[in-house]
Amino acid sequence: MEEKVKDVLNNEIRPYLQSHGGDVEFVSADEEGNVSVKLKGACAGCPGAMMTLKNLVEQALKEKLPEIKSVKAV
């Protein structure tokens, strides 16, 4: 699952975040479908970071990988 998550992050999510001065880094994924990521750059201190996490990162991962249950920032 780790490689699938990294693929979606690198090809679907990261280019968008980078175009706005932010970035996302994969941290971990467990067997239950819980993914941890680290928001970086402009996303790290942004007041809308939780919206970005839920509405962009989590939604894109769940759409591409239905086995994902949740995404959290660490």
C-alpha cells in the first residue's frame, strides 16, 4: 500500500500543493488503511491546512485507493 499512496501523492497531490508553495511528505501507512503525512512549506503553517488535508489529500487518496480509511497530519 505504501507505494500506491506515494504514487498518488507524487503524481496527483504534490504538483498542486507545490504550485501554491506547499508540499506533502508520506510518513506511514498501516494495514487498516490509515495514512500519516506531513504537510510542508506554506501548508505547514496555513490556517486552512486541515481543510487541505481533508478536502484535497484525503479525498484524492480515497478516490484512487478505496482501501484508505483515514489520512492524518503528523
